[in-house]
Amino acid sequence: MYNEIDFAKIDLNAEPPTKEPARQYYFMAKCREWTRRFEKENSRPPSACIRTFGCQMNAKDSEKLMGILEQIGFGISEKEEADLVIYNTCTVRDNANQRVYGRLGYLHALKKKNPHMLIGLCGCMIQEPSAVEKIRKSYGFVDLLFGTHNIFRLAELLYRRAAEKNMVVDIWESTDAIVEDLPALRKYPFKSGVNIMYGCNNFCSYCIVPYVRGRERSREPEEILREIRDLAADGVREVMLLGQNVNSYGKTLAHPISFAQLLKQAEAVEGIRRIRFMTSHPKDLSDELIRVMKESRKICRHLHLPLQSGSSRILKIMNRKYDKEQYLALAKKIRREIPDISLTTDIIVGFPGETEEDFLETMDVVRQVRFDSAFTFIYSKRTGTPAAAMKNQVPEAVVKDRFDRLLKEVQDIAAGQCGKDTGTVQEALVEDIDHKQPGMITGRLSNNLMVHFEGPKELVGSIVTVRLKEAKGFYYIGEMI
């Protein structure tokens, strides 16, 4: 949530404030003058479309962008044939960059038909100097380039673009600033992400994130709790606490607190029924966190715990700071303390130097832990990371064979894991109507699996009790009781 602002009271003849977020409200008011002129001349408000690539933190950033644009006076559109199109980019894998370049060709054709159209690129990809240089050189029709650290400056950048009539590039190499209390347009009225920290200090050898998201910066706990309380007052029933590594939350604060302590404080917020979080690093997952999850009535029975590889040798080269046996011991402890927990993971296949023996170690962990689901990835070389310069890159045909074998194993185990709760009665947060089966609605269980059951669309946003009648591999068919 954010401070409600009376834009009519902002003196547009005064100098812009130097402090945030007051400075951005000033520029929102400035931009509102332009949108009013546009609407008068075109008999409609200007439209804006935001396309989000990547993780939950990118999705949260896009909600902020949409909230700012809505306050300025834009109508939010799902179509790229809009007056303003912003791509909020991901750069974890190279194909994400290539996808954006491909889409820019399509946007260029649209802009030729509508010369007043504005195109913006933001997010992780724009923190890469090579990407910015390529866009400047080959995609000169782009109007705005800004990175991950200054998402909140959208109104100011739009105002600059209108005044300067040239491409605006505003890339911050790093920052200690955390600017919240700005508008956000949530995708769902009943659930919301909440950023608790930004950046990452882990420097896994394959990962570009620390270079584009910066070092770890934690928000003050009271700011987070105030946001959660405001969300609860606005009808939100489920929050997801977001960070690149939530388990290291609080370490950079003047008065450090642990992530487990923050969870306990969040659980005390009235009106919030469920709490989720993403993402946990195995090296930082404490006994305190396990205990808090075990005792909680609100923290969902789901833990995403990225493995990446089951080979201790490869994990060391990846700079993951744990080995196979430590991961297995942690997973065993979690399952022992929280028997109904759903464990999910990320796994990379084909990391430089990976042998068949290393791969079989990964398969062994998968069989021992029996993940409820796993995101499996073929290693993607990311320029600027240590792994990109490593020798012994694994041949494509070998990687493809291993990936297919892993995927089959993961899916077979996940299908069996899904069926273990057949016949039980559980609570589900109804998230949508079932678009494939008329009369059915779709709910999410505490363990993050979906259940489809008969019910009216008016139940969307409610938490209801369902009996899980039949497992369908990766979801359930149930009945409301």
C-alpha cells in the first residue's frame, strides 16, 4: 500500500523535491498534465501494456510500474498495440535476452504505425552493459532504459522522455536505497507479494543475479509489517515474502533480526490467513526457521529449496557452500519435523565439467528426497559469470540426454507424491474459475498443489474446505464440503 496523495495540492511550479517518494509523486503530477491533454485530443486515455519476464520479484516490480502508470492516467492494457509498452526483463538465462530482442522487432513494426508510441525496457537485462550497448546501437527506437535499482523512478523518466524527445537511459550500477510507499496495481485482490529484501551476496558461479540485482539490502521489519497490515485491511488473505535469499534476511540491518523472527511477527497480523516465501538457500536454512514453520498455523506447508546439483564436487565449483550430504541431512530434518511439508527444488543439468557420475549423484538425491516438483534447467552460459569462462563445457547431445532422464524421474516421483494426500480434507484458496471445465473452480492448497472442484465463481478469493477425491498426477479433483 502507499500514501494516498492529493495531486491537486502538488505545486508543479516549484522545484522537484529531493527526497523519495515525494519526488516521484511530483513527477506523477507532472505526467498527469500530459495524459489529460492526450485524452482531450484523442477522446480516450493513453494505454499502457507491461510484459513481465522472469521471477516473482519481477512480477512484483511490474505491479509497481502499473500502479504508477494508473495514477498518471494510463489505462492498463493486455495488448502490445498500446501507447506505452514496457518489457520488464529477466536475464538469468541467455534465451531470455534473445526473446526480448525478438519481441523488439515486433514492437518496432507497431511503432511505425503509431509514431507516438513509447517503448521501455527495464529490469535485470538492462543492468548488463553489453545489453544496453546493443540496444543503443541496434534498437534506437526504444525510448526508455532503466534497471532494477530505479524501478520507482518511472514517472520521472517518462517526464524526461517527454521533455528531451530522445532515448532516456538511467542505469544505476548499485544502490543502498529502498523506495517503497508508491502505488501498486495488484494482479490478485486476495493475495500479494511483499518484498522483504533486495539483492544477493552468494555469487554462485553460474548466476548473474548478484551483478544485476546488487548486494543484499533488507527492508526494516516495521515497514514490512505495515505493508502486510495494509494489505490485510485491503482484503488480502495470503502474502508471499520475496527475496533472492530470504533466509539471510535481516543481516544488513542496523538492528539485525532473523527471517524466522520476521515470520513470527508477520503471523501475528490479523486478517492474513496464509504466508508463503521465496526463495530459500540451503546454506542459511536454520533450525529456528524449521521450528517456526512447524509451530505456525499460517505458514504454508511448502518449502522451495534449490538443489542445483547432487554432486558435492560440482556444488563446490558452483560456490553453493554445501555438499550433497549436508543437503540430504537438511531435507531429512525438514521432513522429520514437518511431515506434511511439500519440498520443491531447482536443478541444473550440464554445468561445466559435469560427468556422468556427477549426474548420477543428482539422480540419487532426487530419488532420496522425492521432491513434490522440480524446475529443471539446462545450463545456460551467462557472460560475466565465472562459469561462462570454465573449460569442459558439456556437449549438447549429452546434456539433452541427461535432461530427459532427469525430467522423467522428477515427473514420475512428483506424480506419486501428489497422490499421497488423496482422501484427506484440506483448505484451499480459490484463485480462479476453471477455464477448461464449466462450473468448476480452482484452488491452491497449502502445499502449493492445485485442486479443481465444483463451485460458484463468487468463491474466488475465499478459503474453503475440500476433500481431495482423485490425484491427476500434478493436481487433484476434489469436492467442497
